[in-house]
Amino acid sequence: MGGEEARPHGGGGLRPAGDGKGPEGGGRRSGPAPGPPPRGFRWLWRPLKLWRRWPRGGRKMATAAAGALGLLWGWLWSERFWLPQNVSWADLEGPGDGYGYPRARHILSVFPVAAGIFSVRLLFERFIAKPCALHVGIQDSGPYQAQPNAILEKVFVSITKYPDEKRLEGLSKQLDWDVRKIQCWFRHRRNQDKPPTLTKFCESMWRFTFYLCIFCYGIKFLWSSPWFWDIRQCWHSYPYQPLTSGLYYYYIMELAFYWSLMFSQFTDIKRKDFLIMFVHHLATIGLITFSYINNMVRVGTLVMCLHDASDFLLEAAKLANYAKYQRLCDTLFVIFSAVFVVTRLGIYPFWILNTTFFESWEMIGPYPSWWLFNGLLLILQVLHVIWSYLIVRIAFKALIRGKVSKDDRSDVESSSEEEDGTTNPKSACGSSSSNGANRVNGHPGSSYWAEE
């Protein structure tokens, strides 16, 4: 050894402390001082050195800020948190095979891909989805426009969209209108704010197309992957698992798609669950990014493919609903419900969680980011239980719909509240909404499960 201190390297063998690998020539740091972030994010470290160019009076403040930011950055990229024992960032900078090991800088390529996906979506909706919607009979027109009235508009915008009986009587005397006519005006005014069915059809067709394509690609990729047939392969030689081109593209496309949904959520139809879906997209992006940086990509591909298995079925059911193929809609939703329950309450806990909790504990042992990763997967399972209950309840209502005396299903996805539906607009007002018929072939033309 020549008198130099020997340190463990990658869990096996020894290497001299001054061999030039890693920060200060060593593997894991023994002291509290943090090292630079992984390669690819070191450009964020360079501005900290600009304090030397400042005037002498500002150096003290710049030094304090740089020190605080350095401690925060060092804690964020701490090897003790991210990596198993005796593994350093320097160990994962080797070439490996194919694309090497997953690196944090790969995440930066997601944003231009997400912008490209969003652009493709606009073209898809304009030149493919819209002609398909028109072909199945969805009209390119908005809802019935309410008769302009300054007094009612002021009440609608400033006071309430659902006036009570007392307010209706007061407006009736003020305008010399019948109460039923005022009720009809408010109903049409609420429908006027709802997005047209054509827009919702185009959005669902885009998501259906992407989910179906990415699911087929995931199955094709995993079919030739050893960890699909023996899930313990997810932890063999971890974290020294090279990144192949197929795995890289799969991860980047999934992550870019969810980033595109995050961007487009502010321009898409505003739904009642806007905040919930925003948090959902944020959590999904965080989990995919976390598993990529931590090189848990093998089990990550299984989780993504498992979730994609039911998503395209839900979008297909929504397409059938917008096209007013109600029997097909109910059938697809029941199939979606069965696939959702089997994958989220059966395969996910007994296959995925079993390997991430128990088999990985046995093969690589726990470490801080391991606990966080499994905690996020466990929270996801709690959501699966809640969603499964709601979906099964709705599917059961769809199955017995023919025996129910009153069908209270409604096709509302927008943020505006649902109209009561007890009054026929045509008989009450002498006109009907152009947003679509209320009944098709003896069945209500909208679905209760769409709102859920």
C-alpha cells in the first residue's frame, strides 16, 4: 500500500485514498464537509465561486450565503442518503454498458421532450382527434347560449349560480318573468361555462393513444427483460446495473409525458379535481425522478407498466361515453374496473411491494432513500384502495343500471356544478341545449362514473 490509507471501493476490494477518484481522491467522505453534486448538476455549483469577484464589503455576506447553499446542496446530494453503504457517486460515474448508469443530468433532457410531446398533442387533436369526433356525430358547437340579461348576469357572476326560491321570486317580480323561465336561464348559463363535448373527446383520445402506445412499448420491452420473469433480478448487483437504451427511452418518455400533463393542466378543461390531479402529477413526477436518480429503474419499469395497463381502458370508456355509445361505455368501464382492482390490489402489493420491502431488504439492505422510496410506494397503495372502492361502487351501479328506477349519472367533468336534471329544458323554455341529447336509445346519455 506504500503507507497510504486503504478505503473500501464499491463494496469490494480496496483502493488507495489518493487514487484520484471521487472528491479529494477518496470514496465516501468521512468528515461532515459535503462534496460537489453529481456530474451534470455541477454547473449549479460554479456560481458559488463568484463571491471572490465581489467588493470586499460584500464578501462576508456572500461567503455566508455560499456556505449555507453549499451545506444545503451537500445534504441534498448526500451519498449517505441516496446510496447503499460503501457506494459513492464516483463509483457510478464509470461507463458501464450501453448508456452507463442513470445520472441526474439525464433528467434535464425531459423538458425539451415534454415540450415536443405537447406540440405533438396539439397537432394530434387538430388533425386526428377532431375529425374522428365529427365522424362519430359529435357536433362542433358549444352549449345553448343564455339570453343576455344584465340583472341575471350580475346575480350569476357576483352572488350565486344557484339562486334559492326566495331570490327567484324576487327576480321574477323585478323582471316580470316566470320563475321557471328564470330557472331555465340559470341552467343554460351554467351549461354555457361547461366545455363542449368535442374538446373533451379530443383530450381523452390523445391520452388514450399515448397510454395505449406506452403500455404496448412497456410490455414489449419488459418481455425481453430478465427482471420481468424473475423479479429478484431487480436487486442483483444493485446499484451497479447498467442503463440500456430501451430502458432509458421508456423512463424519459413516461416522465416527459407527465411533465407535459403538468404544463397542459393549466390550459386544459378545469375540472373539479384540478388540485388533486395537480398533486397526483407532482407525486408521480417525483417518484419517477427519484427512482431514476437512485437507479431503481428496473422495479420502476414494472410499476409504470402496471399502472398503464388500466389507464387506456378508462380513456376508451370516456370516448364511448362522449360518442353516446352507452352500452360500450358501460362494458369498457366494467373491464377497466376489473383490471384496475386486479393490478392495483393484487399484483401491485403481492408482487411489487413484496420485492421492494422484503426481497430488497434481504439482498441489499435498507438505507435512507430505500425507506423513502418504499414509503412513497406504500402511500400509492393507500390511494389504490380508496380509488378501488369508488370504482367498484360505480361499476356495480353500471351493472345493475337496468334495474334501477332512477339513473342519477351525469356527464360532468368541468369545474361548474351539475344541474339538477329534473326539468326538461325543452318543455320549460321552448328550446334545448345543443351540448347533446339527454337520452340515447332509452338510456341516459351521460354517465355517473365520469363525475366520480
